[in-house]
Amino acid sequence: MSDKLRYDGKVAVVSGAGNGLGKTYALLLASRGAKVVVNDLGGSTHGEGADTKAADAVVEEIKKAGGEATANYDSVEHGDKIIKTALDAYGRVDIVINNAGILRDVAFHKMTQKDWDLIYTVHMVGTYSLCKAAWETMRKQKYGRIINVASAAGLYGNFGQANYSAMKLGILGLTKTLAREGASKNIKVNCIAPLAGSRMTATVMPEEMLEALRPEFVAPVVAYLAHEQCEDSGQILELGAGWIAALRWQRAKGGFLPFGDSSPEAVAGVWDAVMNFDDEPEYPETTQDSFPPVMGNLERYKEAASKL
Ligand SMILES: NC(=O)c1ccc[n+]([C@@H]2O[C@H](COP(=O)([O-])OP(=O)(O)OC[C@H]3O[C@@H](n4cnc5c(N)ncnc54)[C@H](O)[C@@H]3O)[C@@H](O)[C@H]2O)c1
């Protein structure tokens, strides 16, 4: 067993920490020495209303257990106010966990502008806003750990969640770019796609599963990602119930249109190769990895043209 991972002297901001997964992140980090800003708007899963009780209750629980915490009740799109709470109370911010979330599930043909806009505001703008507000401080102190929250719905698509899936995959794109931009300043940015019982999943999970899929299974993974010992960045992990796995892109070797024929029929002719993941697949990790087949084919065309 390795040494106990501690967060003494570190300041963590956890958005949506009044319930569910966020609450377990805040409690765990605080129990291991972090000073925690417990942010929660206190509204419904549907994104309506506001209440200070959720954040206050978690702050109280942390303090009762001997930890340090401060409540913040702003909605996450006001990241500057939330980070200000951390800076005013503790003078720094080392860890940001972009956990706050709501759902407005409905089939796309029935989705209203409000359903789209609210999900965009809480998930996409909220995550951007907290990252943006903490970024300069993290750059200056040459230290930061950011954990963003995606979802299987974003990675794979899910009926009734066009709004939510779009934002959750957008959050992965933001994560991957911030991981690159933060690398030289020791800012690590990772993303999780958790599965856990919470009020959010209460409508879609049977009672037994809700109880078994405890958020406490997810919290240690988030805590590990939030620790200085974690060197990985730009990763996306799927996890739940004690299972944790990294996910990556896989690209088929692909099909090459014959020189001089860029017709739709030529595309049909190479379609099996386009869709074939069995024959020499690749695992691109950067935009640079993305280009070689394109450039390689240009070379092939040039060579073919020179022989005409
Ligand atoms: N539970 C799962 O299986 C699951 C799966 C995939 C992704 N997620 C994601 O994990 C995160 C946490 O979900 P959960 O299941 O714990 O849900 P939850 O409803 O229990 O907790 C979400 C918390 O976010 C708060 N919140 C909502 N809007 C806010 C806002 N604008 N500003 C500040 N706080 C706000 C809520 O008040 C609530 O306390 C979400 O981002 C969710 O999309 C959860």
C-alpha cells in the first residue's frame, strides 16, 4: 500500500458539491487536508430554483469532521465569483472540479431552445468559466489540477440527450486543449465519465442499482486525479462501482481513392476499408498524428501524376 495521499495546503473548488458525486469529492478532499469551496446553486435537477441549504449542509459536515470549507452559491457560469470565494478565503486555488450539472432530457424533435440553452450554460459555459477564472492563478503558481466531467452520453450518444451529449463531448475537447496549454505550467487537466446513483440518475435507474452504484466509488478516482502525484493529463476515464479505464481514439487504416477518380462510386469502392478497424488500426493522440495519411496520399497522387 502506498503512502496516504494528502492535500494539506491545497485549495479545492468543487462545483455542484451540495449533492451526489460533488458532495463525495468535497468530503474526501477535505478529510485529507484540502480547504474546500463547496459551490452549489441548490436548484432542481431540471435547472430550476436556487437554495443555499445544499452547500451549507456540506460545509457543516466538513467542519464537524474537523475540516475547512466555505460555501459559494453562485451558478457555475459565474466562475469568477466562485474562484473569488476561494481566493478571498484561502488565497489560492489548486484544484477545480467542474462537477455541477443538470438534465433537460427530451427527444430532439421536442427539444426547446430553453432545453438547449440551459444545458449549454450549466455544462459548457460553467466548465469554461471556472477553468478560465482559475487559469491565471494556476499559471502563476505553476500548479493546477482540473477535473472536468463528461458522460457516456457524450462519448456514445444517447436517445433524448442531444443537448447534454453535445456539451459533455465539448467538455472533452476543452479538456484536451487545456491539457496541452497547461503542460508547461504543471497544470493537469483530465476528464471523467462516471456512472453513479444520484438524484440525477434516480429517474432512470432501479432502486437497487441506485444504491449499489455509490458515488463513493468515483470520489477516490477524482481525488487521485486532483493529487500532485498524478502526472497524466488530457485523459478521459470511464468509471463506476470500482472499475476505472482510460479511453482513446482508434482510427481505421482507411481507404484511399484511386488517383484520378474522386467520384462517389470510388468512395463506395473503398468503403469496406474506411470502416475496417481490424487491419492495422492507429491510435492518434495529436492533431499532428491526424495528418500523415492525408499528406501521404497527396504524395502518392503526385507520384502517379509524374508518371503520366
Ligand atoms: N450520476 C451519474 O451517473 C453521472 C453520469 C455521467 C455524468 N454525470 C455528471 O456528474 C455530475 C454530477 O452529477 P450527479 O449525478 O452527482 O447529480 P446531482 O444532481 O446529484 O448533483 C449535481 C449538483 O450540481 C448542482 N448544480 C446544478 N446546476 C448548478 C449550477 N448552475 N451552478 C452550481 N451548481 C449547480 C446541483 O444543485 C446539484 O447539487 C454532473 O455533471 C453530471 O452530468 C453523472
